[in-house]
Amino acid sequence: MTTLVLLDHDRGEIKQASRSAVAGALTLGEVHALVAGVAVAATAASRLAGVSKVLLAESDLLTHALAEPLAALIAAQVEGYSHICAATTTIGKNVIPRVAGLLGVQPISDVVAIVDQQTFIRPIYAGNALATLRSDDKIKLLTIRAASFDPVAASGGAAPIVAVASPAIDAGMARFVSAERSVSTRPELASARIVVSGGRGLRSAANFALLEKLADRLGAAIGASRAAVDAGFAANDQQVGQTGQIVASDLYIAIGISGAIQHLAGMKDSKVIVVINNDPDVPIFQVADYGLVADLFVVLPDLVAVLGHA
């Protein structure tokens, strides 16, 4: 059986989440990759370990990954594929359900384990339970949680690149207006080995900047709770949780975060969880490996100072 994986790319590079989706798809058999819009990304895709063929569709409408034309493209490529996968990213969550609607099948979202060709495991109830699902659909449509699969190597492969024709695509009312990029030397949040996250306990955007010094000392990515994002302390792309980024870092440091179910669903798979909060009764202490009940405004400067001399 052959699986087609939609790849997310940025400025010619394949995103880590998509490399994890490829890793998941390889457990199903042979893997082909689909790159839409940018030829240089197809070259990067051809080097991914485990990918045996790259399909490249070039079109102005596909350049910015608008969901409507991208779903139409995927639906036109299904012949010969038993599974179609994408990472559980903004693009994957936007496109795969639309493809399912076009094909009349049931999508299976946020897969964390693949049992066999027809059986998959996904979290439910904000990650508090795991459901094992069996699908008899001729074509299985999956989004794969990147944190659950180690990404394939970005080099080592030599897959051929095959151009595919884009179907007659109508983007409907959707149009690309602009993109605002956040420029940072820190690791990408979803794939970072160390994550430092802040919550509403930091009280203001100015105080949230205190995390930056700690993150710089540790070489960490910066995350945030939904409450912190809603309050304007942090950007939307820093949100960790069920409706934000799912992380499974080696070290997760939660500062001033109470631990709502929505947030815990996005970080509790981290290997080591450290919590700093002045309230010993907040729920996040229940998943912590190490907890410090203290005033974060006292602890943070001391911690940064200690690490600065390490």
C-alpha cells in the first residue's frame, strides 16, 4: 500500500511536523510526498529519508496553501493511494477535512499511534483518554500529531520529482492577503527540545519578556498558555494547548501557569515537566516532575543569574 503525505514547507524547507508525518506514514508502507506551489520545496522533499516519490503541483493559487484549491488538488491525486496524511498543523487541520468532504469519507484527526493499516489511536476528552478507531473506508484520511513520531532525517533520500497537473481550481471567496512572519533565532516551538512557557501569572506583556532571558540561557523555545495569549502577553503562534501547539519536549518549564485542561493536553507528554507557581493547589502540579511553590518574580531573576554563571 502507498501513502500520500501533504508536506508543509516554508521558504523551501520542509517543516519538522511534516517530517514527523512522513515517519508515521512509513509505518503503513511506501510513502509519496505532495508539494504544492513551490518547486524549491520539492527538492528538499526529495531528500527526505523514506520518501520514494515527490509529486509537485505548481500554481499561483497553491503558493500560499489556501485550503480550497489545495483540497481540490489532493482529491484529484487519490488514485492508487490507500492513505492520505498530513501533519496536525494549521494547514493539515484545514485541508484534510475538506478532502474528506470531497471524497465522502471520514477523516481521522490527531493520530498518535498507528496499529495497522486500518486501526489508529487518537486522544479524546482533551487528551484524558485514547480512542482506538478502525476505518473500513477505501481511502483513509489522517492528520498525524508530530510530537508522537520522531521526524525522518531531512537528508539522505534521492526520490524522483514528478510534476502533476493541477485540476481546474476555484478558490471561491478565499484569497491570500498577506503574511506576517515572526523572526526568531530560537527553536521552533513544536519541535524544540526545551520549552519555557508563561501564563497569566506573569501579569503583563512586559513581565512576559522575563521569559526571554531564561529561554536564551537554555536555548529554549517560548510558549504560552491560552490565558496569556488572550490577555495579549504573547503571540498566537506561541500558544501551547489543545487549540494551539502540541509539544513533547525533553524539558518543559511552566511559569505562572495554573494548568487548565486545554493547556495540559498540549504539553503533558513532555519528558520532564518543571512548574513554578505561588499557588500549591493549581492543577498543573499534578503532572509536574518537579515543582517549586514560590514567587516567580523572585525565582526568575535568580534562575537566570545562576544559569548565566553555569
